Amino acid sequence: MSDPEKQSSEVGSPPVREVPIEWEALEDAFENNAPEVHSYLHLVTGEVLRVVDGIADPEMHTRIASDTTYMRVEPVSSREQYRWMERFIPMVEETGLREQLTSAIDGKGAFRRFKDVLMNFSAERERWFTFRSERLRVFMEAWLATHGLKAVPRVNWTPAEPSRPREPLPISQEQLTARRSRSADALRKQLRELCDTLGARDLEKVSAFAEFVKARRAARGFSHRHEPGSGGAMDDSEHGMDASDSDSDSDDSGSDEEPSPSSRQRAAALK
């Protein structure tokens, strides 16, 4: 074939479309050839949609048929899957099991009896699953190639683990004081900028509130200094006496004491 003919044939062939195939779901669709089950491959997501007659909406087939993003999956026929069992039986080494499987596939219900026999032989059962999956994969790849589809790996999204917060480093008293100072300076600057935008009436309200906060702060500090056990001065009422009691005590403070000689001499001189 000359180059122009080769180029024309390549141009005429349909382009290959990459699809992230969900292999397990597509494998089930190829294996299940029940007449009431219909499977469709989504050509964008690679997911398989299964529609069962009598359960799904009757209009669903029509909607999916008109949607070009879906392609109907053509399952493997029962005759071909029966041939797989015939090919697998000679591969079984144990004579007794091989004879049981040969008898199981004779007549109606062969598939169910074949699986029932393998239930008691786990090793051969796993070998059968592997053999069947290989046969299904061959049919699936041939079907994809026929329809111009190429399987690409699926991207499995996994949520990111939340990062652990770092433990804060200890802050010294000097750093804490510096932070408070910077914060206070920033707040004062912000307050000045706000005051520049306010009118006279609003400024009166702000000033009155500031005076209230200042007075409350002073009252709170005064109460703390005069609380018992705080180390501050205590007023006379906290000692259980008022101002009159202290005056009377001061007047009578020397009445119970004996006068000294010097005091008697001064008293005699005054007389």
C-alpha cells in the first residue's frame, strides 16, 4: 500500500477514545447474560449502568438509547461460557473432582451445579475464578477495540489527611507584654481613624462611653485594693467601728494608763 492510501485509511478510521474503565463492573456486565438485565458503559466516567426489566423505569431504555455518552455492553453468550467450563475441567489434577465437575455440567442447571461442586474445594475454586477472569478480559479488550475504545487507569480519589496543628511555642513575659503594647497601639490608631469619620453627636456618645469604661475600671481597681486579704488598706467599717468610735477611743486612749512622773510634774506646774 502506498503512503497516500495508508494515510487515507488512517483518516477514515474512527479515532480511539480513552475511557477510565471500571473493570470489575464491566466484568460483571459481560458475565451476566440474563435477558432481563441490560448493561451500559458510560464513555466519560467508565462506570457501568445496569437496568433490570420490571424494576427500572420503562422509559429509561429510551433515554439511555438517545444518550450518546452510553454504549450498550454485549455480554458473553451462555454457550461461550459453557465452553470455558469444558476447557477448565481437564486442568483439574484430582481425578475425583474432575469427574464430579464433568457430571455437574451435564444437562440444565450446569452453571449452578458447577459452582456448587467447587464450593468445597477452595484452591480449585480460586483457580476457576482466575481462569474465568482471563477469558472475560480477552472478550472485554476485543469489544473495546472493536468500538474504538481504549482503557486507561482510573483515578481513585482519596481524601487528604488533615494536618495536625503544631503545638505553639511558649511565649515569654517580655514577648507577651510587647504583643499587648502593639495591640493597644493598633487599637488606639484604629480608634483615632474612626473618630475622624464621626460627627459631633456620635463623638459625644463615644466620649461618654469611654468615660463610663474609665470609671468602671477605676472602681474595679479600688475594690480590688480594699478586698480582705488583698494586702491593701482596710477602712474603719471593716474593723467593726465607725468614725465616731475611733474618735471616742482616741479621746479615752490614756484613761486606763498610770501617768508617768514627768506628766505629774507638768500637771502640777500648770496648776
